[in-house]
Amino acid sequence: MKENDGGTPATTASYPPDPAAGPEPAALGEAVAGEPASDQPATGEAASDGAAVRGLTVGVGPWQGQWPEGDRYDVELLTNGDTRNVVDEYRYWKHDAIVADLDSKRHNFHVAIENWQHDLNIGSVVRTANAFMAKEVHIIGRRRWNRRGAMVTDRYQHVRHHPTVEEFIEWAHGEDLRVVGIDNFPDSVPLETYELPANCVLVLGQEGTGLTSEVHAAADSTLSIAQFGSTRSINASAAAAIAMHSWVRRHVFGQGVQ
């Protein structure tokens, strides 16, 4: 099956900001199971992924020439253009087709974050988890979370909710996952010299308070991130990104610790 078949995508188009693009969509999976979402899904595959609302000009215009063949392509996007926050490989693809392709190659690590006070970092964690192809993101505590920082990547990333630490730990053990906390405790081991397991869930605490004592006690290991300045800690979403990238370096690029 040909990808282009004589036609090519239009060059990057500039579209005016669209304040009426609508609310950001709900997460995939169990994050909103059983109750209405705080952000309803956008209508249609051509719905903006939020960049237009933020004044950015991204994406491609309508397909020029003969349309490509294949069920993964979306007629509306081919007709009107694709301004979603996706890599070029997925331009003009249907949402379900993108998720299915991602599901076929997700990595074996998960990432979790505690959410007892509506932590604003969660959206950024979800976005980074999507970038590093985490298998799932887990929200421990409050079900609802601020999706703004996710930049609508939660449409492509599986998110699971756990109301309590106990339920989360039970789930992790049932999946044979090592629970690895990320925080600066006296007994923490340096992330930089720790051999991250291939099958694990990296757990971040609430911004400000860090990991709860329950997670700390239940974790198989707790890791710290080396810091060299005057601040006592770094942002939770930044810590999550460092931990996820450490897993990628070890298990995708084969860079072991020294």
C-alpha cells in the first residue's frame, strides 16, 4: 500500500488562533471511568490539540494531490488539514489508529504521581510520559487533575486512577512491577548509579510535600536525583522527566550505570 500515491501533504500552514477550539479532552483508560470527565473530548479528528488556542501556528494544511490509501487516514483531516500536536508520522491519521500504533510499541515502565491537592504538575508528567512512550500513567488519590499541561497528549496516553496508595501498590504487585519512588529521603539511593529494573513504575509525590510515608514504606527502592545548587528540591514534573529518561537510556540505548 502506498503512503503518498502521487500526492503529498501541503506545506506547514499558518492558522489563526482559534479561541473556540473547545475544552481539552478527557484522558484514555480508567482515569475518568465511572464519572463525567472535567474536560469533555473534542468533537471530530480535526479538533485542535490546543496549540492554536495558545497562539501557535502548527500543523499541515489539506492534503494536496491524490489521497493516500488506508483505513488509518481520516477524511476530515485530509480535507481540512491537521493541526494536532502529533509527529509527522501520524499526520492525517485517525486518533484510534495512532493509539493502536503507540500501543504496539510502548515501553515497559510506568509512571505514577500522587494527587492529594490537585497537583498542577500532572499534565506535564503525562506529556513527558507520552514522549518517552510510558506504558501507562497512574494517578494516586484524587481522580480529577489539571489537563492543561498535557497539551492534549492524554488523548494518546493511557491514564489509570487509583483512589488509595494501598490499591495502587496491590495493582503494581499484581503486575509484577517494581515500585521505585523518586524523592530525597535520607535512605534514598542515587538515581545516577542505580540499575533501574526493566519492569517498574516510577512514583512521584505531590509537589511540595513529596512522597507520602505510605508510598515510601511500600516502595522497593527510593531514588534521589543529584543536585548541585542551593535549592532543596526540583519540580516534580522535572524529576519525572529525568527518571523516565534514565530508564530510556538504560533500556533503549543500553547505557548501563558505572
